Amino acid sequence: MKTKIILLIFSLLYISSCTNLDVPPPNVIGDETLMTSESGMDVYIAGMYSKMPFEDFKYMARWGVEYNSWLGSLGIEGTGEAVNRDGITSAFTGERTPYWGRAFRLLREANYLLENLPEHASSFPEITYNHYLGEAYFVRAFVFSAMAKRFGGIPLVTSVLSYPSKEGSLEIPRSSEEETWDQILADYDRAINLLQPTSPKSGYSNKYVALSFKAQDMLYAGSVAKYNETVPGRLTGTGLKTGVRVIGFSEETAQAASKRYFKEAYTAANEVIKSGQYSLYKKKWAADNPQAQYQNMVDMFSDANSPENIYVKEYDFPVATHGYDAYSAPFIFKAPLASGTCPTLDFMELFEGFDRYPDGTIKVTTGSNNTEGDYLMYDTPMDFFKDAEPRLRAYVIFPGDIFKGQEIEIRAGVYTGAEPIQPLFNDYSYATADTRYQQLPIYTQSPKELFLSARDGGSQELVAFQGEQITAAGANGPFYNNAESTLTGLYGRKWLNPDPSFEAGEGKSAQHFVLMRYADVLLNAAEAAIELSLAGVTSPDGSDMLQVATSGINDIRERAGATLLSGMLTSDIESRNIVRKERRKELALEHKSKWDLRRWRVQHYEARDGFWGETRDKEDYSMNSRYRFRGLYPFLSTESGQYFFDARFQWVSLKTFEYNIIDYYFAIPGGEVSKSPVIDQQPNR
């Protein structure tokens, strides 16, 4: 794909240099050039794919599809995976640049190919010709689905709109949400029937790529059809201009539609599974070896030849690069910023390997909750994580762990009082989330027993310890009121370049981004299987759906170093939640969770007890529409030289999120509504 984009740029530059007045205008490339040779079609398809709404390193949910890696971060959309500095991290309730105008420009290119390539069919072998048409259908399905997830029903532009035209022919109203998803399904099916089973060239799609994305999008459609009915008010309505149900499904069709889409999702995913084309990455995996399992999962995201990769966005320094390392590496690698992806304690609690309080939260004291007893003490911070699930360690840099050959020193402060140490606060509830360590009497009063960062790595309080002066917050913070260090006591490891010789900088990163992998497919099949079983629907392809689901989850857990299921998944909510939780763990920091939370309809307050893919007390982190997440903060005690951890709401930039029911659909751009007699705004906006 990189080569194809370069070819496109070269072609445009070459044509624009022409001075012969007998040739067509220099900015026009004719069909006889592009659609009569494979090299020309390479240019055309590369042009389409360069405009696809891929969500990778160059996508920030706050900003939208702007193809910009500035401040690159992942999992910071109010999903609970990670947080970032204020102004960047927020709940996924809209995008600065709505994916609307760009979508229709790309749709025009796909439609133009579908309408005009048949005139040149004789220029290609039949299998090649069919594949090109399949690429166009795949692009159209992908774009329509990107719009449907944001807006619900959209204008289904399936032909080239010519100007000038007959009056009114350019005005296409929004279709219903159900009609929109039906069109997406139809386009995926056309693509699947036309595409070759393996990509003919790097960057091209293929049958199994289309099947995988079809499964993902039909799972979304089925979830919306089912769970939109559980939202207060049913979150559905018709447009004022056309009377079309532009969001939600009708009460009469919702149940049948959900079953139909779940069947399509399961069938597509299971076809990929049965093909044997892909497998989970286990090149360095070894049974009963947490170190090997951790390293295997680190490597799987950088191995270009991974058998798990189904569809990948490639980069190549210095031609095509991004800046993820420049903005999300630990503070000591700041280049020019850092700490863009700071995983939360809430996310960490999804994983195995930690002692728990009765309420399921991670244990940091000897009591029955974190306001009781004394702090548990550890010789090193890494001792706290000694039994952590290997998959978690591959995703998160723990305090004291090694990254790029260096120990990542993370410390919230130094305690110089007597041991044993009682909890620093007597209230850790949401109501006191804004209280900071700097307000504690042991910090403000004499004798001072708590030392903290005054501002950042260069202006910290110093503490005498073992004959030398150490900085209170260490090399990586968290630093008081400085969002360029870890905000939560943790750093993201997933996707970072682990090579010690690599020097991060703006536009210097070239890791590929995996847009679709085999684990996605296993999880899609498992969730669709449970949903169909819950609805009493028999297997659409004759397979044992619950066996497929159970095997998929166990395969993922085995690779992750997690405990296998003790029995078969069944047709109940508990099994559904097991699959949801596994998705939250496995696909974290891959731009997946924000869509899962939306389609499950669990981000508004009333349903937020299912936010984590499991039952959890929403009052622990919510207050009506507002919610926030916690960090895990290590402190050094000078009396013993040991460490203790405090589990507290993230406090450096006081990040709070807000989400309301209306936010499950984005607003249609106001300019599009005001200028069109047929484009409706979302109901209730």
C-alpha cells in the first residue's frame, strides 16, 4: 500500500508537469489510463485506501478522521482503558471533524469504479476484474458502516451523482438505520463473492478480510437492534423532514433484525475460523512460562509476519510514519511529549493475578477495603505484580518494570513516618475524588512525613534516604499538576517500539497497526454465538455455537496466560458477560472498546453497571452522567525501604468524563441539515 500511494503521488506530479496543449487538462487522469491496466488500478485503489476511515495511530477520537498523529494516544475515549491530559481525553460523544463530507467523496470514488470499470472488463482476466469490483464494494461497505456507527441512518449514495443534474436528483435523504445496515450487509456480501481468497498484492483486501469486517459490523448492528430497546425512551425517532426512522429500530422489527444480524456475524466469523487461513500468534509462547507468554504478546504487535494479522495499516520510515512513541512513551523518553496513554487501575482490575477485597477490587491494605488495616509492603514495586496475567504486562508498563533496557521508576511520593502505615485517606469515594495528596496534614503540617513532586522531574522535593538525596516522585512521576508524566502510576506498553536503539521523535515511528486480527474473529464468533443462543436461535451453519464460543475464549486465554474456563459457555447472561469481559481485555488499546460500549448501550448512568463487561457497582466511579477512573500509586517508605500502593481516583489532571443517552448517536453536521430539504438532524437535538 505504501508503494501504491507513492505511485499515485508520482503519477499526479508527472501529469501536472505536462505543457502540451493538445492533451486533456493536466489535473485529469482518464479512465483509459487508470482502468485499462493493473498499474493504473493500483493507483486508483491506493487512492481509495489512502482515504479510508481507518482508526489507527493517526486517529484521535476527540478530533475525528483527520489522519493526524499529533498527540497520538490510545484508549482514552472515556472507555476506562487509559487517560491522558485534559483537552485530549474525553468521552466519545462526537468528533471535531465529523466523518460526513469525506465519506461521500470516498463513496463517489467507489461508485465511479463500480459504474465505469465494466466498460474495460476485457482489459483484465476475469478473476482480477472481479477482485477490483470486490474492492469497491468493500470500501463502500466499510465507509457506510463507519457512518452508521456514528449517525445511524445515512444517505445511501450507491451511484455517482453528476452535476449538473435534474432538479432534486442530488438530494438524497437519510435512510432508516435498518435500511442502512441492510445495505452494508449487501455490500459486504458482494465483496465476499468477488474478492480473491488471498490478497493479490500487499495492501489489498481479500475474501477473509471482508468476512472479518462483516462479522464485526453485523455484531454492531445486531447489538444496536437489541440493546437500543433497553435504553430509556428506546432512543429512536423519525426525522422531521422525511418521517424516516433515522435512528434506532422500530418496535416491530428490532427483535427480528437483531437475530438476523447476529446470524450473519456468526456465519461470517466462523467461515474465517474454518478456513484455517489464520491462527493466534504463539511463536514465543510456552506453557507454564509467564515470561515467555508475556514476551510473545509483546512481539505479536510488531511482527509483520504474524499469522494472526488479517488486515494491517503499514508504515515505513521515512516515507510514511506516525508519532505514537513521541507522545505515549514513559516520561524519561519524552520526545517532545510523553505519557499519552496511561492505563487505569479499573482496567488493570479486569485481569488475573492480584489479591482482592470482597468487592473484587485489588487489595492494597490488610483490611477488607482500602480504608481499613495497614498498607501491604513490598520490597520492590514489581513484587506487587509478580503473579499478574502475562497479557496485562504486555499491555502495561508496571512501576519498576523494564522498558527499552531501562527500569521505569514510578513513584507518587516518599513517606518518612513510622510503620505500619495506615491508609492515607479515610474516604476514597467518588465524592472525594478531587482531594489530592498535597492536601493531607502529613504533607502540609509539621512534622512533615510525606514528600511529593512540586511540579515535574526538574523541581521535586528531595528526601534523605540511605545516605543520599532522592527525588520524591522519581524519574517518571506522577508529577503534581503535570500531565506529561504518568497520570495513573502506569504506562501503556502495547504498540510502543521496544528497541533500545530506537530514538522516538515526531514522525519517526513506523510500527504497523493491526486493524483486524484473528483474536477479533474468535471474539466476534463467541459473542454472536451467545447472543443467538440467548435468543433461542439455532446455529445458522450447523456448527455447535457454544463449543465454537468456548474454544475461542479458551484459545485466547491460554495464549494470554489466563485461567481457562472451567466448563462450557451457556445460553445465559453470565456467559455473555464472560465474552464481553474477554473482549475488554484482549482488544484494549485497539480502538475497539469505545464502539463496544456504544453498541452494548452501557455508557449512560442507568446501564453503567455493565460498563466493564461484567457486573460492577457503578456508584464506585459514577455520579449520574459523570464518571472517572482510578490510578495505582506507589510510595516509598524510608523506614523499611519498602513500597506500598494507594488505590485512588486519578488526581493529576482531575479528569472527569460525561456521557448521556443522546450521545450514542453523533449530531449530523449542522451545515448539512440547514442547506438540505431532506437531511434530518437527530431527533431530540
